[in-house]
Amino acid sequence: MMERLHPVLPFLRWFPMTREGLRDDLIAGITVALVLLPQSMAYAQLAGLPVVYGLYASFVPVIIASMWGSSSQLHTGPVAMLSLMSAAAIIPFATPGSASFVELSIMLAFMVGVLRLALGLFKLGSIVNLLSSPVVVGFTNAAALIIGLSQLSKIIGVPFPRSDLYLADLWRVVQQIGETHWPTLVFALAAFLLINALKRVSPRLPGVLIAVLATTAVSAMIGFEHKATVGIEQIQDVRAVETIEAYSQTEMRITALTALIAERSREAARLEQEGGMDAIKRAAELSASVRLFHYELDQSRSHNNARRIALHAIRLEGSPIPDGPMLLFAKGQVPEGLARDGRVWHFVETHDGTVTLSSGGAVVGAIPEGLPQFAVPEVHWDLILALLPAAIVMALIGFMEATSISKAIATTTGERINASKELVGQGLANIVGSFFSSYTVSGSFSRSAVAAKTGAKTGLFAVISALAVMVVLLFFTSYLYSLPQSVLAVIVMMAVFGLIRVAPLVHAWKVDRGGAIVGIVTFAATLVMAPAIANGILLGIVLTVLLYLIKSMRPRAEIVARKPDGTLGGIKAHNLVPVSETVVPVRFDGSLTFSTVAYFEDIVLEAIADFPKTKVILIIGSGINEIDASGEEKVNEVAKQLRDAGIGLYFSGLKHQVMSVFEKTGIVEGVGRDHFFPNKEHALKVLLERYENPSEPQST
């Protein structure tokens, strides 16, 4: 009875549990949780979200995916690739970290979940075959570079301006290297060295978690962040005040423009659905104004990116005033006779007429306590079509990532993986998760590998890891306040740079040069098109399909002759002597369909041109698997042309499905039944005897 429920409730296969299996799952769950906690916070920042959303994504979705997936060792949750893709898809429509950005991230998770669930229910997992290996490798390498290098600004403690050109943004970060905040860099290097040292000395220890705890403790003890909020009137540097005021006004305009664009886009969509000349005209006017607002929004963001960098470069010194507020002067410009507080301050943000300054580094900050609340995702209908391409790519990439991980682990466990069930599990995880403030999740290779290595027996281990996250959300978030953001950046860098692989592209170059070139183009396009990296892999898919069509239009076809070992091989490829000047055997290894018939005719005409004394063209057709109406028509046409020229068209080794079409359409009777042979050797023997001996009558 229980087995009948397995298709609907896959988690029932966990039962009955043994004491040993329960212990193994408990150990694996706790071990994975130690990796999950720091990773989830780091990946949330990568997605442009507050770190708490990484913890939310590590709770409900983890439980749902483990209960409805097909792999017992796959761990679902935040992953680097989809975190970056989520941020890249939403940045054009909202400011990272803002309320609207959070809403769109959750909506995107819902969209990805629906797409994956649909693919799973309709058993369309094979659609992932559109992603060839070189394309995936090229995209993954580029995405890993983008993800890793996007963390550089956090490691050196400078702003990372976000625009529509990632490479230009990265160059602006490089230009700020002179402004490096050295304590921030020291924390990053310390975390990197500690993680690597623990990995070498004692791989079983959770090096990442130890590094997080150690750096957080040190950061809290030394007061690494040290922020202060001041009124703008306290800043005595004219250049700084003017730039801050311009920055603040532009930020307010950006917020207003974002709201206007959303409002007018929704109204235009409503009017288009309503129909009627007046409504359509009004919708067109609204769409035109939206385009103008988009242009102004892009310009405003560009100006504030430049202002942000300029403000960060301004260094201020504080001068405490007895019984009054602290005054801030440009570094080195404090008037004589005034005391100095001994700190150098830089701009962080401005809000409601106040300015937040810092004399230290960036930390995670306050993380809300408590579990995510149930809430229906806010759907921005006007942005669904705009986000759909990214959602499709994320659904495919995430599915491919999850299934490849599951299959890799299954080779050691012997577990049978059902791709469609895995799609259902991943889809449900994202859909249900979006009702609990989760952004897009997928299977994690690193955490799944840890689970398999520590002996996880069932998906219960993932539930245990999620419960550990729940405990942290309820009781321990306040202890993470002082975690340096540069430490999280190092965790991301170390995770994604391990994904870079050059060897598969080198190997592809040896096997399939065209495919390798597509992979290289995908790599370059993904870098150039970033942050819209989904466009890179979409280009790779298009090029893969085009390459396939080109190859299918020109199948392997060649004139053959005897090799020294007696077998047949291509004359040009092996530099062979023709078997005859009058009997020309041609091997055609492709289907006779609309896309190949022109090439079939070309290869026959080429054979006649190369052998002017030709009396017979023998098509060795054992490689012809399919024929359609266009193919049948072309064979008839070529046979007639050759017959008029006094040349016979013969076939050998045709498969049953092809021969049956020739029978039904009358080609066999029209050409002559004696023009069809069961195999090439018999055909050559008969034809050579017949046409090489001029004393015998010859028929075509």
C-alpha cells in the first residue's frame, strides 16, 4: 500500500528507518548545516538581497525539495550561479536591497518554480539537451568569473557601481584599488588563509564556519564597523555637501521614476487588453512615456554611480565640539585649535536629511530574528514578459545543475534518479518557498557532496539542516551582526572559482571544433553581455541549434574506394585509387529529408564531374535512416536526370523503412528492381562484372 503512494509522496520511501540510518542522517544534516549557514548569507548578497533572505531560502525550500525530489543526497538551497542570475535579471528594474528588488526576486523564484514544475509534470526534462557541453562549460566559466570578480569591491572595501555593462563596472572597481580599505582586505585574507589551512590540516572540520565565527568575533572586539549618523550641516566640506545633496536628490528621483514606470506599464497593459482605438492610442502614449522614463532612470543611475565613487574617495576628519555636535572637515583641513577624534570617515549612505559615515569596514549588520512569514508573492504583471527569458534559462540551468549532481552521486550510491521527479521537487521548492520569502534555489554540488561523504541515507538529512537554520533564525541572528562582508565575499570567490574548467573546451576542440567555437563564443558573449548573462547562454543555444542544422544539411558523403585492408574508405580522405572509372560508389550517411536533398544531388553531380566516363552511380545507403516527401521526389528527379544522361542509379544496403517508402511510391519499379542490392559488396561485384566487360549488354 505504501509503495502505491510513492509517486505522490516520494518521501515515504525513507521509511522504515533504522537506528543506524537515522544517526547517519543526523550527522550529515548537522555537517551540511555548518556549510549552509555561511554560504546562504554570502549567496544572498550575491543576489542583491539582505543576508536574511539567504537564510529564508535555506529553510522551507530545502524541506520541500528533499521530500518531493528523487535523490536522497541532493541538497537544495541558495547557489552561486542562480544568485547571480537572479540579481542580473532584476537590476534593470529595481535597486539591489530595496523592497521592490526583494519582491521581484521572490516573484522570479515563483516563475522559475512554475516552469520547472511544468517541465516535470509533462516529462520534458529532455529539453535540457539543447544545452550542449561546450555551451554549458563556456557559460559556467564566464559566470564563475563574473561572480568571483563581482566580489572584488567587497574585499578591498570600495563601491561597486552597477550599470548595464559589467566589464565597465569592474574597471571602475579596479580604478579604485588606490582607495583600498586595508583592514577589510586583512579580514578577507585571514579568512582565505584560515579556510585553506583547515582544509589541509583537518578536512573534516567545517573550515568555512570556523572562519566566519573567528572573524566575526574579532570584528566585534575591535569595533570593525564603527558607524556614525550626522546631519548634513555638520559636514564642513563644500564639495562633499554638494555631492551628497545631489546624490540624495537623484536617489529620490530614481525611486519616483521606478514607481512611475511600474504604474504606467501596468496601465498600458490594462488598456491594451481592454481594446478599442482610444484605449490603444492611450496605451501607446503611456508606453512612449515609459521609454523616456527608462532613459532618464538609466542616466540618473549612471550619475549616482559616479557620485558614489567620488563620495567614497572623500576622506573626512572629525572634530568633537564641547556641548555640541561633531564637525567634519576634509582630511587635513581641520582648523588649528580644534581637537581631532583621530578617525578618518567615509560616506556610506544618506537618508531623510542625515548622512551615515563609517571609519571602519562593512559588516553584515542587523539580521531580523524569527521565521519567514507566509505571504502570497507580489506579482508585477508588467514585468513578467521582461523576466521570462531569464526565468527560462534559470529553470534549465538549475535543473541541469541539480540532475548532474544527482547523477554524479548516484554513481557511487547506486540510486536511480528520475529527472522528471527531480524537476517536480525543484519546482515545488521554488513555488512553496516563494510564499515564505525565498528567492530562487537549486541543487548545490558542494553541500550534496558533503552529504554523500558524511553518509546521508535519506532526504531527512536536508530536513535536519533546514531545522538548524530555523534555530539560527530564532535565536542567533544577533550574533552575526559583526560578520565582515569581505569574509562572505571570500567564501563566494572560493566556491565559484572552483567551477572554472578549461580542459573540457580543449578536449572539445579536438573532437568537435565547431562545438568548441560555440562554447568559446558563449564564454565571450556572457562576459560582454553581463549583467544580463542569460543572454549569453541563449546565444549559445541558438548557435548550437544553427550548427546542428548546418551539419545535418551536409551529412557525411564521399566517393569511396578500396583501402589496403580491403574495406571501403573515402578517396580524398585516404588518397585511394578509384575502384573503376565507370562504376562510382558513393557513401551517403544522412537522412534523405528536405534539409539534405540538395546536398545529395550535389554529391551525385560531383561524382559525375570527377569521373567523366561514369556509367553507374552506386549509392551505399546503409547510413540512410529516414526519407520524407522531399527526399523521395529528389531521388526520382536525380534518377531521371541520370537515365537521360545514360547513367544508372543504384542503391545498396537500404534500411527497411527507406526501402518501404521506395516500394510504396513506385521508385523501385520506376528505377528497376535490379537496381537495388542487399549489401555493398554484392553490388560492387555485380556492377563491376557488368560494366567493366564491354561485351555484355548494359542497361541503365
